[in-house]
Amino acid sequence: MLDVSETRRLRNMKVGERGYTVAQAIMIDANGKHWLNLSYEFQPKIYSRDCMPIERVSNARNGYRVRMEDVEFPWHRQEIDFTNDKNNVCLEAILDRSQVTGRVSHSTGYGKNENESDEERRGRILSPFDTVFLSEDTIDVFTERMSFDSLLDGELPDFYGAILSGREGTGKTLLMNSAVQVFKNLGYHTKQIHFAAINDKWVGSIGKQLDEEIQKVIEVCNREDCPALVYADEATSMVAAADDGTTSSRHYEEGIDVLKEYVGNDKRLVFCITTNKTDSNFAKPLIRPGRFEPLKLDYPGENERRRMWNHYLASNNILSGLTEAQLSEFANAIPKQEGAYVDEFCRTYIRKKRGELHKERTKSPNMIEALKKGSIVSKEEVMAMLTTEQVLSDLKRYAAKKRSMRKEKSMIGLVDRK
């Protein structure tokens, strides 16, 4: 009888397949070489606290890539001959250092899958930007500062990152997260710095803790011979200039001094930091040539809003094939539209319409009463009756209702944050 679990053994992973396996699957011999036991199982999702990501990168018996850096497990060198077990394979060929100056180790593969053309590889790796709707100039500057062109060709970064500034809702975090996913798609290391976690009241401690975090990243770069992205969201204090000589100012200067030490000096490190401050508030040494490039983001213009609506309406099976004039109607229906609002409207629109129609047909005052009287209207029925005029009308109606709710001084279960 076939053992079903056998199909989930590491040895049966297909090229390009990714999953998670337990840390015990990795062993280290007396010479510091890493061995993988192929008899362990893998799963598409994390199923244990000590799980680590694993990917099959080639048909070679040791064609696996594992990520050990984020797993807390007491690995140690063992005086054991791992060749005695046929299930063990040495990963050292994948972990070997590149001897070509200025080039990333081919062991990382810089995002390559077998049987995939270069154009397909680039499209897959850069796909996180399919839902980034910013001006073309902003995308071009950010692409340059993140060195995507070099990284796609297996080269080391030419630039060392960017500081993304702008008001709330301008897409800073979305843009940064898209860069994070690109690095992951390339097979390179990423590390988020949680500023609140390393913050401390003692002068000098923030610099020490930030330095320790970056050193961990460098250890991964050394071990896997790959670039890395270090990123922090809403971390104004990491880049803002100190404006006085108080203890608080000296406290944050420690962190800025650490960044100055690494940005541009270790060619493998790329940084991305978001803040709601403007470049006039940044520490000047951080934004001089050769370090960070400040990039100010603003709310999307009409062209970007048209692209947003075109994408989200079609991807959520609401409307497709709209003319430029129709897309302009959506783009101008609500002032200061944010990408998150457009995404949420389109993602939840069909469900809301199903509920509204069900309440209307059952003559119910609310959804609880409506659901008591039968199943909700089908998605197919709602989709069949949608028109451009209907969706536009609902968009304006929902927006007006949302504005009205925000103006109310008191609501059950909610706090007025106006």
C-alpha cells in the first residue's frame, strides 16, 4: 500500500516547488558543512515552530535551498559521518562562495527556475509591482535605487536603497513591500527592522541593537554569498536629523551613526525606510550622494487611478474592457482615492451587493434577519446584472455612507477618531 506521506518527502519535491520543513532536517558536520536529510517531510505552510523555508532549485540530488537564519534552533557541529546514510545530501555546493568579484554567487540562482525563459523569470520576479500604481517617474527612480536591473542579472547592487516619504495612504508601505517580495523572488535575504522593538531609553542602546541586527544580516550574506534588503516601516527616528543636544536627540543619533557605517560601505546591503517626514528633516549624512535617495510619494494622479480601477475591477470579475472615458469616471468619482480604498471596494463589492439584494428580496431590516429566511443570493446572479452605471452609482453611494459614518460623534462599538 502506498504511503501517502512518502509523496511529501523532501526527495520528492519538484524543481521550483517551495515549502517548509523542520529544522532537524539540517545537520552540520565537524567541518561546518551543511547536510540535508531527504527523508523528512515538507508542507506548503508552516506546521511547526521550528520550521524553515525550503525550495527545490535543480534536479541535482543536492539541488535544494534552505533558509535557516530566522529559525531558533540549537544547531551544532557533530562528529558524525553523514555519508553513511543514503538519505543525507551535502548542501555545501549550494553554499559555496563566489570567486567572481562584484557578482552574486550562482548558488542563489538569482531567481532562476528550470524550463523558464529569461523573460518569464523576470516577469515572475517583478510581478509584485503589477499592483503598484504610482507615477512612471517614481517607479523608475525606485527601481534604480533598489538596483533591480543589476540584481536580475546576478550582479551586486549599484545603489544602496531609498527613504520613502509621504503622507498616509500614498503607497509607501506597498512600494516597500513590493521590493521585499522581489528580493524574496530572487532568492535573496530580507530583514525587517522593528524600530519599536530595538528602541530603549538608554543612550547608546539603540545603536548597539541596530548594529546587532545588521550584523545578523551580514552573517547571512557571508554564508549564502548573496545581497540582502534591510527594511523598516514608519521609522522616522532612524533617518531624522537631531535638532538639539538633548539626551533624546543623542539617543537617536546613535542609530543614525550605525546606518552611516553600513550604507554604501557593504556593497551587498540595500536599505528601504518609510517615513511621513520630508527630506528637509533627514540627517544630511544619510542622503548625501552614495547613500540614500529620498523619494517623496504623493497621492495617485488621474492616470494612476485609471490604471488602479482597470486592474481591480477586472481582477475581481466586476467589469472589464472599460473605455478610457469610463475609467476616468471611476478615477474622478471620489477625490483623493487611495489604492487601499479601490482595492477594498472591488474586493468586497460583489459580497455587499449579494447582501443588499438578499435583504431587499426578503424585506428584512438587517442581514441577520435576512439570513434567517434563506441562503444569500448567488455570486453569479449578481455578476450577471452588473453595469458600469450601477457600479459607479454604488461607488458614490458607499463613499457617501462612509463619510457620514465618520462624522457621527458616537457609534456602538466604535470610537470617533476625527
